[in-house]
Amino acid sequence: MRLFIAINFTEDVKNELCLTIERLKSNANQGNFTRRENLHLTLVFLGEVAPESIQNIKSAMEKVTVEKFLLSLSGLGYFKRNGGDIYWMGVERNNCLAALHSQLCRGLTQAGFTLDNREYKPHLTLGREIRLIDRLDKEAFSKTIKPLKQVVDKISLMKSERIKGRLIYSEICTKLL
């Protein structure tokens, strides 16, 4: 099973994110945009995991001591790619989010998981392979994106699978903060 731990968004935040995605779509020549039901913020990507290891992941999640906190999303950015760029919404620096990520990584490593050692740079992917129309001023467009806030009061272990050509994320379990 392909697994990751994430923060899922409220319906209100998803509504606003979908408006941003629609604005991106209307200013793009091409793109593969994130579907509403797949909007999330990844905390830790685990990759392929044997089903019998799920209990170890749950145990690592249960060790988290971070309390609920306010998460702020703002600004639009992109990673330049040859086949079209990856567009994302930024996540404002947050000590609780950093502690949450750190505690999860420590618990998972102690449970025997091998994690990516890259610096955690939280962002919310809005779409991939996007080519905006040439005349669009990306910086000016980014400044028009509405900042969003959400109280984070739980984290979720998610399964990622492709079903009939569609990427589907399913919640396996949650941990309340």
C-alpha cells in the first residue's frame, strides 16, 4: 500500500482552494489540476508499506504531543518543469507544524521506517504540468490569491491508489490533536 500522513482540509477551505484552482485553469493552456477530494497537506510521505506495518504507523501518530493549531495558507508559487510547471499554495511558517512533522518523523524512524531526509517545505499542490497563458503576469496573479486559515485538530493516515485511472486518497485512520 502507498501511504502518507496528512492534514485534510475543511469543506470551507476546500471551497476556496477550488476557486483558486478554477482561476488557474481559466488562465492556463494546459494542466492536470488537483481534484477537490484529493486536496491535503502532506506531513510525511511513507511510500509503499506492507499492511502489517500500519499498526507501527498508528503508534507513531499516537506519540505526537502537538496540540491543535492555526494553519495559514497564502501565496502562489511554482516549481519550473519542462512539461509544464507544478503550481502550489504556500504554507506560512508555523512552529506547531514543524514540531508535528518532526515528532512524526522521529516516531516513524524509531519504528523502523526509512524516510526521505530532505528539508520539510510544506506546500499544497494545486496542479501539475500547468502552462499558463504567456501574457499572464505570474507575480501579479499570485498576489490576488486569497489567504486561507484552518484550525488543525487532527492528522490522517492516508492510502493512495489508482482506481480506473484516477488517483484516489482514502483515510485509514486519524489522530486527534
